[in-house]
Amino acid sequence: MCRMSVFAATALALSLASAPPAAAFGFKPKPAAPSAPAATAEMVEESRKATPQERTLAAGLDPLARAAFWAREANLDPTDIQAGLGLAQALRTLGQTTEAAAAAQRLAVLAPDNVEVMLELARVHLSRGEGFYGVAPARQAEVLAPGDWRPPFLLAMAYEQAERDAEAMAAHRRAVQLAPNNAAVLSNFAMFQAARGQTQEAETLLRQAAVLPGATAVTRQNLALILGLQGRISEAEALARQDLPPQLVANNLAYLRGATQAGATGGSGRSWDAVGAAQ
């Protein structure tokens, strides 16, 4: 998109205004040389794609600035897959899932055999709670990259949202087989099992995940949730206090006590989010 900026337009206006007036003595002065190098430079700058270094630095921008950066790149070259992916990811992070889905769908038309494009399309559908539509791109990604744990990881969640539990279980197991030391993979499978009453299996997986280098506060709080739902409130409290402020801990413990008294054996959420805690 090569649109003249206000600065450039002003520079051009000033150059025209400064041209010498025509003489009244019957001769025509030589036309003044156009003094629009600033405008030209500005237009060239606006039409220049970012360098690889600038694109790398864009990863450190906040989501809004990142979306603006990649929108400009995508407008300059609609066939630029990296720019389109960057835009879709930034929009998804901002919660603009409709726009993110549109960006990802355009990429899927351009590059149906691109693994990253298929994965992003699946993520967008999952973020919209439309896992049914995430199944096809996740399956396509798994065909394209059979040794990559990410396609079955996303496919499992897509099947879950589509309420296809048997297929979700199989996809979870494939993801775990490909990435047995990935905390997110183990935690995700654990919460799938917990939501179906398999709390002992979930606890085992979460304990494995919690000691891995990639474990996050979410992993520990998932474990706290599972322990609490089994009535082991003191263990759950000790874990909860590692990551959450006192008021949230109190709220979560109150929920767990109520849930255990009511005979609850599992939860449908993937984290403390389901009981009002921050991640």
C-alpha cells in the first residue's frame, strides 16, 4: 500500500508554492526542479517490506503493535505467508478471532500444504470454540508432519470440542507418544482424563508434568485442582499458594470444599480458570 503521507503531501505542496512566478516580459522561465525527494523517499519507505531483522524484532512488540506491523507487511504482499501468519497470530492474541480466522483462511487457500498455516487455522477455530472446524486443518497438518507433536495436540482439543471423545483420546495418546517430556501435552491429556472422572490417571500425568523444565503455573494449578477434587485440600492449598495471591487461594479452596462435599469427582475445565482463578 503506497499512500502518500501527510508529511510527503505537505512537502510537495511547499515545493509547488515555492516555484518562481511567470515573468510578464514574454519569456518563460525554466521550470523549477521538483523538490520532492522527501516525498519520494517517504513513498519508497512505505512500499519497502521489512527486513528479516525487523521481522525478528517484531516478535517482541505488544500484540496491537505486532498486528499493525504484520498487517502492513501483508498489505504490501498478500502472498507473503510469514506476514499472513504473523497477522493471524497477533489478531488471535488480541481476541479478534473473526478477523484472525479470515486471515488464516486466506493463507489456507494460498498454501494448503504449509504445516504452520494448517496449525494456525486449527488454533483459530479452537479459540472460537469451534473445534469441529479445526479437525480438518489439524488432520492435514498431521499428514504433512507425522513426527510433529503439535498436530495431534491440537487435534485432540478439536475432537474434544466436537464431542468426539474416542478420537480425542487417541489423538492425546499420539501427542504424548511424540512428546513424552512436554509439560503442556501431559497436562492437556491429564485434564481430558480428569473431566471424565479418571482423576488418578490425571494426577499421575500432572505430577510428571509439574517437574519438567517447561512446566508453568497452570500445570501446578491443574494439579492442585485435581488433588482438591479428590478431597486432598491441604495438598491442593500448598500448591495453590505457590502461584496465586491469598484471596484467589481462598476462593478456590472454598469451591473445592463445596465440590467435594457435593460428591464432585472431576471438572470440565482445563485449569483454575474454571473456578475463577487467574492463570
